[in-house]
Amino acid sequence: MLPKNNRLRSGVDFNLVTKTGARFTSDNLVIYALPNTSNQNQVGFIVNRAVGGSVSRHLVSRKLRHNFAHQLPSLKTNLKLVVRVLKAQNNYTSEVENLMAKINSKFTKTDKADV
């Protein structure tokens, strides 16, 4: 389960990350990433009605929270992430792993360039 302090809940934060953050896409997911000023990673989810009814959307959210609880410690920098779900799928694990690898490579290159 994703700890509460790792959840992004503020609408202002969601808007900031989706408008100004870097964008990473796959077939079923879009992840927006922005460096976080706090000392922890935070993630929030946007699951549209096109994914399904309320029960389906909450099931997708729970699956993604579970996936990200395992992936957040692997991030090399503290980030705010917003995950937008485009389509329902049984398993997002491989997509999440691929996108997190892209995010890690982008933000570690940026950090090395700044030093």
C-alpha cells in the first residue's frame, strides 16, 4: 500500500505537475513528473470515466497504488508524479516499470548536467 505521505492530494499540486512537468507516455498510461522540494516522492492518480464505472476506476487506482508503492523507492530524485489512466487493463506492472525507467534516466541526466 502507498503510504499517505507519498500521496499527492492537492488540486493545486495536480495542476502544477500536469501543466509544467515532464510527460512520459505508454499505450495505457501518461505520467507527468516534476521535481519535488520535499524530501519524499509523491504520486497522484487521475482515472477518467472512460476507464469504466466507479468500481472499475477504484480497482484501477488500487492496482496502480500497489505498483507505485514498490517503484517509488527506486527513484533517484524526489519527484511529484501524476499518473493519468487512458484505458483499463488487467495489469499495468510492465508499463509502470518501463515508464519509471524512462523517468529515472531523464532526471538523473538532468541532475548530472546541473552539477
